[in-house]
Amino acid sequence: MTEPLRRGARGAAVAEIRRKLGLLGLLPTAKDVPDVSASMFDAEVEAAVRTFQQQRGLIGDGVVGPDTFRALDEARWRLGDRILRYDPASLPAGDDVAALQRRLQDMGFPVGRVDGLFGPLTDTALRDFQRNVGLVSDGVCGPTTLAALSRLQRTVVGGRADALLEDLHVVRRGPSLAGKIVVIDPGHGGEDSGATGNGLAEVGLVEDLAARVEGRFVATGVQAYLTRRAGAGASEVARAEFANATDADLVISLHVDGASSARAEGVATYYFGSPAGDTSRIGQRLADLIQREVVARTGLLDARTHPKTYDLLRRTRMPAVRLEAGYVTSPRDAACLADPGFRDQIADAVVVAVQRLYLAEQDDARTGALRLENLVGR
């Protein structure tokens, strides 16, 4: 699919979308249509797409772009429908992979985050499982391995090994910011200027904000990397791969938002969370800290934190958050964002929130109280 599909579109691609939505129970099962070119993207399809997007942690705009189309394809797979194996050139992805990861995790074979991506940790866990049950340790999840998984599946499950490992990693890294590695992602770039409004463009605002966050991190001893420099562009998948290559502790993606209504305003923060309830616990905690610090320091409307499956949140091996620091289409938010001093406040909030993530409960400060100057040399 090359162009996003929306209401009014016709053709074979629309017929395929209708078929996938039917398989998921979101549309009546489509009957065979002799002429697929007559398939219509109507109001019923748009409503079904919005429902699917909300269920899968995607932007609920009713438009089938690359992310939604890929999610529709992933949602159709059930464990056992196909043979699964690790392919570093093109990671198998789907609900069947997530189901496999949960089974392995439940039986004590850690896969890292349950994200529906058959990556190297899932490959290692599968091979360990096969070795432990006397199968050929080839990393291929076929009929024999599936039978063993079903036969040995735990009847009592509970706890989350991935969350415990995330918690343990934070504790082991210690309370000081010095020595931490943080990847800062200025959203959009290249030909994609992001949201625009009131004379402002998202791409320029977040590049400036990223530079301010980077400078503050460096002053506190953090090794900071930018996913891109001014004017450059890259896909979210490429940015996630870059972050993984740095072996960073955290990823922070910086954005501002836009809407068709000038009344939409406020700050929101996102962390990885799947439809089945699989989340990054540290990502959720950091998102909450950033959200509260930004609201306390700037007075922006609190639009809360939310789980999402955006590629950058899903594909990074370390906790990642995405900050949407106001709406350029809101006259009030835009006036604030245009002020360099206001962007300084947001940058302070981000760095302080990261520091609070690593502090023990007894050493933590109340929201809005910890000052940046207190962190330098800490």
C-alpha cells in the first residue's frame, strides 16, 4: 500500500481491508464480490477502522495508513497458523508471536518485553525451551514445538518477568544521572514538518527542544544521543534501531500536536502498551513523571498518559516515552511554545523526571520542587 486509504476510496486494497476487519469481527463477514474494484471505503468501514485503531493503541483517525495496515495484517495471525523463526532482516510480527512470547514467559523463559516481534531475545528463549524439553534447539516454532508448549503450559500464571527485570535494571544503574545513556528523538524531519499552526511548525520546535534537553543532560553527566540532526528525517523503525544500537537506558521522543479544532490543547505522554495489557512498566512510570513535571512547571492542560503501540515505543529494547508538549493549533499553547523560556521549562521538566525515575522513594522530591541546578554534579 503506497497511499493512505480513507472514506470514499475504492478498489482491491479496500476489499482487503474489509476482509481483514471481517475476520476480526469488526465488520460483517464480506461475501465474495466479483468485482473487487467496486469495494467501497464507506462510513461503516471508517467506524470499524477507528474501533480497531483504538483497540490496538494507534491514532484513531479512521484512515488506513502504513501503521494501521500493518497492524491489521498482524492481528489476523493465531499461534499455529504459520511457522515462526527469527529473521533479523525482517522480524516476524503478529498476535501469534505475542502469544508465543507470553507462553515462554509464563514458563520461565524470559523474552524481554511482550511486543509481538520475534526478536533475538524471543529466539534465545525459544531455543532454551526446546533444549529443556529435549527437542532440537533450532529456534523454529513448528508443530512439534507447539505441541510441547501446549502440553507443558503452566496452569497457574502470574507476575511479569519483563517488568521485574526493568525494575532491577533501574535499581542497578544507581541514583546518579552521571553515566546514564539517553536517546533523544526530535519527531518528524526531512520532508515531514509534522503539525503546523499559528505560524509554528512541529519539526522546528522539537529540534530546538531536543537541543535544550540534550544540553541539560550533558551538564548532568548523561551521555545523550540524538536520533537525527536538524533537517534530517528517518522512519520510526530506523530511529528505534539507532536507539537499540546505543544500548541506551531510556528513549525520549519529543513532539507537539495539532488538531482540526483550535480548542484542542494540553500535554500528553505515551508509553508502550499493547491491547492485551502488556506494558513497559518503567516506560509507564517515566511517562507519568514527565507528564506531572511538565504540567506542574508550565500550567499546560493535563491530557494524561496513555499506552500506545507506536513503532518507536514498541521496537526499542529499552523503556521509551513520547511527549506531546501542547498543540500548535491552539492559540494558547502556541503562544507558550513560541517562547524560548517556556521551552526551557519543558526541558527542565524532562530532565528532572528522568532523575526522579532513578531516585529511591525516600530521596524523591515532590512534583515541581526539584530544580535543575541541584542535579548538576549530583
